[in-house]
Amino acid sequence: MKEFLVHIFVPHQKNNHRAKLLHNSSIFFLIVFLLAANFFFGILKKQNPDILGVSYSVSDVDILSLTNQIRQENGLSLLNLNNELSQAAEEKAKDMFSKNYWAHFAPDGTSPWYFIKNTNYNYIYAGENLAKGFTSSQDVVNAWMNSPSHKENMLSGKYKDVGFAVLRGNLSGEDTVLVVEMFGSTETPAFAQVQQPKNIESYTSKTTADNNQKVPVQKSTAKKIQNPILGENSNKNAVFTEPLIDSLATSKNLIIFVFSVFLLTLLVDLIVIERKKIPRLVGHNLDHIMLIFLFILFVIFENYGMIF
């Protein structure tokens, strides 16, 4: 066994002074194996999602709690969970799934404000944040807070209400979870005059934008949930899945493991070759080591979700 491992991972005369794992034939076999495994697990994932699937824990109550915690830390008022805005967010999410798009504006030009108006929420200010593919509420909030335009919505003093939709479905052939967050206010903040934002994510729209005429503001009649940080509402908009094997985490760990083995093999190869002063015509190990190391770091810190 020891001799076999040495042959695989340590350069010596019998493997032509290059670890067998680093031979072209070994790399080709590994690539074929990984492709075959990916195909097999893909079939298993579709047929038995309870055994092999993506673990999700995303809910409107959790996102609201995290958002209000951040607002509280920044000296801002808490957002109220509004039924009308949640209904508008749900209709927007369903529209994206049915029309197969992921954007603030639909392919036919339908705007986010269309869905809000359809719920009779008479807003003065409104905004929208989108997210997809995230597996936890914390990751969603972190992604929005790391984006200047989305953070502007999260910490805007203009908004008093918020609504969420957390829906799972198929978008562009990919099973994913969409999160739609819609902000609104039916009363003008008394303490600030906010500059007009540049990006759609922090876009504010007046109900009289078309004719620039001021009209009386009608109060929303939607029932608002008090003490949102305490989470008095049940997880109405939520996706919770816990398969036996988390395919996303498993794939990520497998990639890290495989490339870590290659990284260590290259390091051993480099040390042995340098010590024995063995001439070699192949590429420099140091370049490969740096490239693989950077790739491993990328995989470790990569978040598969996206925001818009």
C-alpha cells in the first residue's frame, strides 16, 4: 500500500520522476470519472430530491428580522410587513417564472410598480430587490448589503413597509428559489429629502409621475404585522428543504478535496524535483500551484446566488 501511494503521489524513477496522479492519462481518467459522477447524481437528484438535493432555509420572517436588525443598528425605524406588498412580490415572482425572466422589468415592459398598483397599495415611494439561488436568509441579506444600490433600499428612510415572496420553481431550466422584496411608503418621511437614486434597485416612483400633479395620499388598508423582529407572523413565504445529502455542499466539498489533493501532489513533486535537481521539460509546478490555490479559494468563498 505504501509503495502504491508513493507511486501515485511522489516522483521517482518508476513513474518517470513525475507523480502518477499528474500524468496526462490519470488526469483524463479523473475528468471522465467526474463527468460520469455528475451525470449519475444529476439523474438521482431529479428522481429523488429528498435523498439528493439542495438544502434551503429561506423565509420572509427571517429576512425581515435580519433587515430590521440592521436598520435598528443604523438608527432607522423598523419596516412593517405589509400584506399588499407581499402579494405584489408574490405576483412578480410568479410572473418571472411564467415568462422565464429574471429582471426588474418583464420582457413585455411590465414594471415592478404594476404589481404594487394592482394590490391597491397607494404608494408615494416604492423599491424592489431581487435575489435567486441563495440557500439561506442570511446569505440573501448579506448579498444585498454588499451591493451599494441594494443596500440603499435596505437602509432607506423613505420606506415604512416591506413585502416578500420566497418561491421555488424552474427558471431557464434550473431549479431555483426566487426572493422578491418590495419596499413602499404611503407617507412622506418628515425628516429627509432624499436624492433621486440612479439605479432601478433603489428607484423611487411617485404615483403622479406621469403628470407631475400632486394628489392626496390614500392610506394602505392592509393589515400590518407589529413587532416584526419578534416574528409574530408564521413563515407564509418560505422554502425549507433538508435532503439526506446536500448536493450543493457535497459538490463544493468534492471540488475542494480533489483540487487540494492535486495541490499537495504538486507541492511534493516540486520539493522532490528541486532537492534531487532532476531536469524536466514539462511546465513549471509553481505556476500550477498558484493557479490551483486561487481556484480553491474561489470555490470556498463563492456564493452561488445572484442579486438584481
